[in-house]
Amino acid sequence: MRLLVTGGAGFIGANFVHQTVADRPEVGVVVLDALTYAGNRASLDSIADRIEFVRGDVADQELVDRLVGGVDAVVHFAAESHNDNSLAQPFPFVQTNIVGTFALLEAVRRHDVRYHHISTDEVYGDLDAHEPPFTPNTPYNPSSPYSASKASSDLLVRAWVRSFGVRATISNCSNNYGPYQHVEKFIPRQITNLIDGVRPRLYGAGHQVRDWIHVHDHNRAVWTILEHGRIGQTYLIGANDELDNKSVIELILAEFGRDADDFDHVTDRPGHDQRYAIDASLLRTELGWEPRFADFRAGLSATIRWYREHEDWWRPNKAVTESTYLTAGEKVL
Ligand code: NAD
Ligand code: TDX
């Protein structure tokens, strides 16, 4: 089998490529990645001779058509992925997430190639404290330019399945954590701040809730869906680990032996989604998937260890990421 993985130099994509090379040596992996600020070729250094790497844009229809013509399946991770960036500059989100997905769908349609689309729980909007978790039937209600662009791309996939018979599945996952995540994101930002002796930065009061899943469990679910999922079906992926942001910061502080209140409250995110929660029962009952990282604290502790041991990987992005937050107006409250 030959597999095209878009966004394979990003956080989840790189972990997916590592997992695939380790567990499925018979699969030939081709990575297509534009190496934007979020992509890091070094994430694939240790397996560089076991994969084919193509630097290019998923919205480049000619390139995408040629690559898709040479594979049996596509897993599409490539995206602009950070909500805060989408508030400052929405256009790249429209271009990569919507136009890029369109280019891939046209190519898989032409070559009749199996397609799996990676999406997010954010397409469903947010929940209050007492609402039941999202299911595959929850109406779309995205809040940010990022989640609106992901919702748009999901709808393109559904239309290409219905109108053109494209063999596609979609998965909408909750917040991932683990190795190789960019330091702009919540958990790596706080870990690397603490390694640098800087106080963690919590948006607003920090009562927003996220449903955390280890990236390895997400990627195992993606393989399960690619192999056994029903064409046209949406599967939600989550590990039932809801925590508010303040509690996550307190857990990280405890791992560093610091006091629970040793952090700063900073400017809140405009339109900040209150709570995400996933009902993954379809994936569990129909496809038999279960998360292996059942204990968030243990997974977090291993992730902190990874960042301590891989400073060479994240250091080049740290200062520029923090200055982007300052330029965007982030202030201690
Ligand atoms: P990331 O930002 O770490 O990586 C994105 C990758 O895509 C980078 O390597 C980047 O260079 C590449 N890329 C960006 N624009 C491109 C383009 N035009 N052409 C080719 N490559 C391009 O993102 P991530 O956190 O790994 O997210 C991967 C996917 O998973 C995204 O589709 C995201 O919406 C989805 N997702 C992420 C999470 C999460 O918690 N991180 C949760 C659910 C779903
Ligand atoms: O410094 C911070 N302080 C803080 O309190 C940062 C960077 C974030 N936060 C808050 C905002 C969110 O409530 O932490 C929470 C998590 O923030 P992000 O890491 O930016 O993730 P989120 O906005 O929840 O989106 C993530 O999960 C869904 C991914 O970035 C998306 O790609 C995915 O679709």
C-alpha cells in the first residue's frame, strides 16, 4: 500500500508518520508538506530514509493530482491549525483549509483513491457545562475563522461523497497533546515557559474546558477508520478527559514543583469557546477502538519529559512565538 500523508511535518501528522513506519513497515509513505512556520522537517529526521518527502502546497492542483495518482489512499492532516492566528489573519485558513481540501477531493475523485479527512470537534461550536457531548449528529456551529474553515472543508467532503461517490471518511477529534506539538499551543507553551523560568499564561479566568487526548490514541483511531470505517461516515474521536484550562496549568506547575498559583492571567481570546466534549461511542462500539493513554496526568508527565529532552527541537521557535503573542496585544491582567 502507498499512502499520501499531507501535513506530515506538523504535530499530529509527524506522529502519524512515525507510528506508521514503526507499526506498518509494508506501507510506503509519501509526505506532502509546505513547511509553513508550523511544519518542522526535523520531526521526521530519524525516519527520513524510510519515507518520501515532497515540499509543496495542498492547494497546488497539478502537484496534488500527480501525487494522488501514485497512491492507494490519502490521509489529509495539512491545515492552518491555530485559532489565535485565524483571528489575526484569516486568509491562509480559507486558502489552505478550504481550497487545499478542494484540490485533494478533485484529485481523489479523478483517480478513485480512498480519502480520510482529519477534522476537529470545534466545527460543532461550544457547549455549556451541562450539555451532553458532541455526537456525529450535532449541527455544525463553528465560532472562529479556523473552525469555520474546517467546517467548510468537512462539508465539501460530504458533498463529494454524495455527489461523486468519493470513498471518504471524516474524523473530528478533540484537543491533542504529546510530542512534536508547536510551542504556540496551550500545553507546550506553558511547559517551555516553565523550562525558561517564565510564568505560564492563562487566557482570562481559565474556566474553559477542553477534552484532552494523547496524539498516539488519535492516530491509532485514524488507522482504524482508514481500514474499517464506513464510507461517508463521520467518526468522533475523544478519550473522555475533560479538564478546565486552570486545572491543566496547575497540573503542569505541580510537575515542575511550583506553587499552584504561580501563573499569570492574560488577555482572553475573543469569542473563546467555553467547552468541547466528545461522545466517541460509535468509534468504540462499531470499530472497537479504545484509548491507551487513559491517565491524562501520566501522559502529561511523559510529554513534559519529552520537551525537557528535546530543547533542540522547540528552541528555534520559542522567541518568535512569544513575540507574536505580544504583538497581537497579549497583556498580563
Ligand atoms: P500543525 O499546525 O502542527 O501542522 C500542520 C502541518 O500542515 C504543518 O506541517 C504545515 O507545514 C502543513 N501545512 C500548512 N499549510 C499547508 C499547505 N497549504 N500545504 C501543505 N502543507 C501545509 O497542525 P496539527 O495540530 O498537527 O493538526 C493537524 C490536523 O489535525 C489539522 O487538520 C487540524 O485541524 C486537526 N486537528 C488538530 C487538533 C489538535 O489538537 N492539534 C485536534 C483535532 C483536529
Ligand atoms: O497561552 C495560552 N493560554 C491559554 O489559556 C494558549 C495558547 C491557550 N490557552 C487556552 C485557549 C484554549 O481554551 O487553552 C485552550 C487550548 O488552546 P489551544 O492550544 O490554542 O487549542 P484550541 O484553541 O482548544 O484548539 C486546539 O484543539 C482543536 C487545536 O489548536 C486545534 O487545531 C484543534 O482543532
